[in-house]
Amino acid sequence: MARVNRVVIVGGGPGGYESALVAAQLGAAVTVVDSDGLGGSAVLTDCVPSKTLIATAELMTEVEGAHELGVRIGEGVGETGLSVDLARINRRVMALARAQSDDIARRLEREGVRVVPGQGRLDGPSRVVATSLDGAEETLEADAVLVATGATPRTMPSARPDGERILTWEQVYDVDVIPERLIVVGSGVTGAEFASAYMALGVDVVLVSSRDRVLPGEDADAATVLEDVLKRRGMTVLSRSRMESVTRDGDSVTVTLTDGRAVSGSHCLLAVGSVPNTTGVGLEEAGVRLDSNGFIEVDKVSRTAAHGVYAAGDCTGVLMLASVAAMQGRIAMAHILGDAVVPLDLTKVASNVFTAPEIATVGWQQEAVDAGEIEAEAVHLPLAGNARAKMQGVRDGFVKLFCRPSTGIVVGGVVVGPRASELIHPVSLAVDESLTVDQLAHAFTVYPSMSGSVAEAARRLHHPRR
């Protein structure tokens, strides 16, 4: 096999810039062709902005329970006396996103990665044509190509975003005035996160869900806890309700449902999925196979059907998470450049839904156990009995662990509660390293702490030796 020296990456998101850093570390000459800004949508319009907005929402949620802990805030002015300045929040959101993008640019420059601003298009499997904004073209020869072009919010002819009242999740940061009533269409991760965040900011929120419950792709027990909390805090959740159209009349919008009902509000946020950015990139002409939805087909080391062409991130449709995109890119570079390779294992991926409460998962889940895909025992431990949770006024949430019946090896887990994204890490380590519930239980935890519930759940799965 010929030595790979030149790597060209199309796209500067997590799948692109992370793979560029690995390739540079392994001694390749790396060029990144980027059209949207380094960091891609994850940094500029999606993960970083949305989680920055959610950070403010988290603070508001915590303040709601301040009176229970003996704290008096703004007595005589509503329940808390607090309000938010959405314009200021959004300025902070976008400033942090730009700063993160600039940090990535500086890191790539330090590592010797060349960045070419422009649209990248494959001209066969070993050549990329970069077209700049002024129309100038540069042809880049490559020993290997990685495609990391990402995805964009899905829209429909009957619900066209206008960037003012009818919005995608990339457009919400241009709204400077708190919506009087926000209708969120779509109850997947994106819809649930924004609905939860805006409600915490004081917005009247209606969540339109086409399924029986919110977060249909998540653990059913976790989704039930979240939906109960959202309703208790005042959100209107319309289950089994499918959008027919969204129209605007001046300062109001109307979401018409397929059963004839109409819901009116001041703004509408569309969270109905994503479509891959794979059109006009020269993929099929280069021998890359796309599935029926336009996503690039890849194997577990990120190879496409075209020799020397790899792909990573949302354009592949493989668990559309920034962490998975980065891992796909790193695996691709290791495979391309002859380093040690561990193929992508989706049964070890940790993820989090940044709602209030958060929902974090890793490994095998209840649905797979119930379907007989894996034999596992489970324990469900409510957080309400945790001493630290009581101190902080936390009543909603739980820890759920799954282990193999014969060996006690931890194969999955769910954490629902404040900062679940942090609490899932010990479970993730256990899943990744095939630790047993006894090994997880025997590690010291601080008392009192939320993490104590992880250890307690593991103890409850202990089988005495006979």
C-alpha cells in the first residue's frame, strides 16, 4: 500500500477539525476546505450556542426553587422577581461561539494544518476542488479525502422559516425579544431542549409532538419523568399531534395540525430533523454511495464505497452527535495513516439531553433489553432518596444500571437529574472498560453526593457468591 502523505478534509466541523489534528500529529500534510467557519454548526449554530442559552435557563430553573432552600429573591415582584434580557443572552451566545471557532483556528494553525476558505467538491476520489467566495478555484491533490460536510435543519414546503417568527434552531439567536408564546414543533432532542430552555426563561411554550411522548428515542422512564416535569412547570404538551402547516400573519403564527386543530403563538420553532449536506459535493461521481435519505454510507472505520474516501459526522447519519463525529474522524485518520485503530462501537456511546432535568445515557438501553437483543438485569434507583438531592431540593430523577446476569459486567445506564451529563461518566467508564457492578460499587464516592446513587445502584445489582 502506497504511503499516505496528503490528506484533504472537506468541512471544518468536529468531524473535520478533530481529524485534521490527528492527521497532523501523525505526520500528514493536511488541508481543510471550510465554507461555514471552523467548528461547523456544532460550534457556530448548534451545540455551543444552544448549550450556552441553556446555561442561562439552568440558572433560572435553580432560582425557581430558591425559596425552598430559604433564599428570598425579589419579594413582591412575581415569584422570583427575575427577568431575562434575550438580546444580551444572544450576544453572549454568539460571542462565545465565535471565540470557540477562533480557538480552533489557532490550534489548527499551530499544528501546521492549512485551511482553505471555500466550498469543497470532489473531482474523483483523489482530488478536491475548492471554490472561494469570489469564484476562484484551487485543485487539491490527495492521497486520502475525508468528507465532513454536516447537515442542516429540515424544512417543509408547508412550513417555511422566515428568520423572524418562523424559525429553525439556527435562527433563534436573531430574536432579541422574549416570545410571548413559542410553539415548538418536534419533541426529539432538539425540540425538547429548546422547549425546556425557553420555558425556564419565562416563555409560554407549546410543544407539538407527533408521538405518544416527548423524546421517543430515549429511555421511556426518563422521558416520562421529563414530560411530567415540563407539564408541572406549565408547558402545554400536545401528544400524538402532527403539524400540517405553519403560517404567519403579522406578529402571530398559526400551526395547523393534521386533525384540523390550530395553535396560535408569537413564534414557531421548527425542530423536525436534519438533512445531510451531500448535494453538489461530487460524491456519487467519485464512487461514494448514499442511502435513500442522502446520508453517506460508511463502515465502522469511516470508509465509504470509494477507495481512499472517508466520511465523518452528521453527513453520515451515524448518531448525529458532535462527539461521534469527532470519533469517526479520529478513527478515519488512524486507519488512513496506519495508526492503531479501534472501530466505532455505538454500544459504548454516551449522550445527553440538556433539558431540566438532564437525561444522560450510555451503552445498552431498556428498549434493547425488552426486545431480547441483550440479556441484562436492571435496577432503577430514584434520586429522591439521595441525601445530596434532598439538600438541593431535587425530587425528580433516577439512576438506572444494566448488567449481564452471569458476570455482573455493566453494559449500560441512564441518569436523570441535574448535571446528568457529568454523573454518567463513571457509568461510561464502566461500560467502556467492562467493569462489573462490584468494581463500580467498591470505588469510593463522596458523601453526600449525587454520584453516591451510581454506586448504590451498582450495589443493588450485586449477586452474593454461593
